[in-house]
Amino acid sequence: MKRPLQVYFDDVELSRLESWAESHGWTKSQAVRAAVRALTSPAERDPLLELSGMVDGLPADLSQRFDHYLNATFVAERPPPYGPQGAAPSKRGTRARVRR
């Protein structure tokens, strides 16, 4: 059973809540409930949150510039050429004629 709760927001907080809820198609109540669940759920329930803070030496702005750092460090290897290394492609169906 849901019970009512009265919460007071200043104008800036209320404006931010209304904008966020409207942009996501939620009611203000749904947004507040989701925020309460996110703030109060134990980290053990989310395996990704458990990993938070386990890697030292990452850039401070990694979450904001993730694509930049990924592109700077990711190197894709070219696919290997078909056939032996450096061999010219074979010409199928072109046999030398044999003179008799």
C-alpha cells in the first residue's frame, strides 16, 4: 500500500524535477520514487556498482569523455588477406593450353 509523503522543494529543485520528468515522460512522483530506490538500494545488488572505484589511475573525466578515450586506445587489426601472405590472387578457370 502506498502512503502519501509531502516534500518541499525550492524553485530551482522543483523546476529541475519537472523538466526531467517531462523530458522522460514520467510523473514527478515516479521520478522521486526512482531516485529514492536508486539512493537506498544496496550496491551488492548491482554488479556494475560493485566494481565502482576498483581501478586506480583512470582519468577524472572518463565518464564524460568515454568515447574519446576509447577511440584513443582501441586499435582494430586488419583482417588477414586470403591465401598465403603476399601471394597474388589465383585466376580461376584460366588454364594454360597444352600444345600437342
